[in-house]
Amino acid sequence: MGSVVILWLVPVLYLLCLGGLTYFILQSFRTAAADYATAYSETTSRQMEDLFLFIPARRVLELASASSAICFLAGFLLFGGFDGSSFTVGLVLGGVCAGLGWNIPRTVLGIMRKRRLQRFNIQLVDSLVNMSNALKAGFSIQQAIELVVREGESPIAQEFGMFLHQTRVGMRMEEAMESMQTRVGSDDLALMIGALETARQTGGNLTEVFEKIAHTIRERMRIEMRIRTLTAQGRLQGLIVGAMPLLLGVALFFMDPGMMLAFLRSGFGISILLGVLVLETIGALVIRKIIRIDV
């Protein structure tokens, strides 16, 4: 009787230990996932607030989760199936697609931030000229900035409006300027802030300073546009060469779906696909390094 009890006790204790360990691992994973999701949503929400897009952190997390789920289903249905090894392959590649889909909100946010920065730099040139003319007419620097806020367009009117709001609630001008530079991240704005602080401390002529900064920014933009024109052919060649394998794959998929699904669900086909993605990434980085010239 005692041997029978021992015979049953060992597996039960083993199962209890395994269950406890599994529960501990799942709880740790759940806590880590919750912390990561909270940090991701809050960081992305703050970045959107810098763009004056006031979206709650919960909505950002919902968007990321929805895009991740859609990408997982697309990857699973495209590369996997519900039979044998195809199911495992679909889960693995679907998980990779889900990870890529999770970062879609941040990718879209980066594109929006880049375009907003370009508009800000273009508007900054005209704003500096207007501020210089306002100073010549007897306005103070605060009144000149208010003129930009009234007559300017987004995003520069929004940023300078936030700057004025911060100074009115008691923040020093230097701190408000630094806060605006942190939000915008513009090298041209940093040049303006540095020149403005130097002129205020040394008693320089702000009208001449603004005019020279506007001229410098305008010339740099002209050089950048010239460089983009000269490298347009290389960028177009990179896009065509990079998109060619993808377009051929899509064309073959529509011509013979059965053959392409069998290819994508086989180990050899997945290896070829991964190799193509790696080579495509390396080629894109090399081309980008060649044609990207900082001014």
C-alpha cells in the first residue's frame, strides 16, 4: 500500500512543481508584457502630444494591438496552414509579422514627425524675416513672436504659441526655448535659439541676427534640394531594384497561387524568402548610405 502511495505521490508532486513553475513564468511574462505595453503607449502618446495630436494612451495601445493582430492573421494565412508543420511555420512567421505590425503606429508617427519638421523649417525662414521686420518697426521680441503666432500657420504657430504660454505662466525664456527645441528637434531652430541667446547676453542687433540666420537656413535648403535633385536617379534606381523581387513575387502569386503557396509553406521557400529579405535590407542600407549627404 505504501509503495502505491509513493508511486502516485511522485507524479503528483512533479505535476504540482511543474504547474507552479508554469504559473510563475506566465505571471512574470504577463507583468513584463503589461509594463512594456504601458511604457509603449505612454511614450507614443507623449510623442503624439509633441505633434499636437492628443490621443489617449489607451487608444494608442488599441491601435498597436489591432495592427499586430491583423499582421499576424495575414502572415499566418499567407505562410502557414492548419495541418502539420504548416501550422508551426504559420505561427512563427505570423509572430514575426505581428511584431512588425506592433510598431506600425510608431512608424506612422515617425513619418508624420519628419514631414512636420520639414514644414516647420520652411516656415521658420519666413517667420525670422517677419520677426526682423517687426523688430525694426519697434516691436519687442515677445511682440514679434506674438505676430508670428497670429499670422503664421501650423506647425510654427503652434510651437511659438506654446512658447508664449510657457513664458506667461512663469517659465524663463531660456527654459521655454529649450522646451520648444526638445519638442521640435530642428537644427535650424537650435541655430536660431543659440544666436538669440548670444545676442541677448551680449547686446547684439537681433534684426541682423535674424536676417543672417534666415539667409543661412535658406541657403542650406537650396543646397539640400540641389543634392536631392542630383541623387534622384540613384534613389529611383534603388526603389526599382528593391521593389522588383516583391513585384515579381506578387505577380507569380496571382498567376499560380497553388505553386506560390506550396513554395512559401516549404522550408526551402521560407529560407529563400528570408535570404531575399536580408539581401534587400543590406542593399537598401548601402544605397541609403551612398545617396544620403548631410549638409
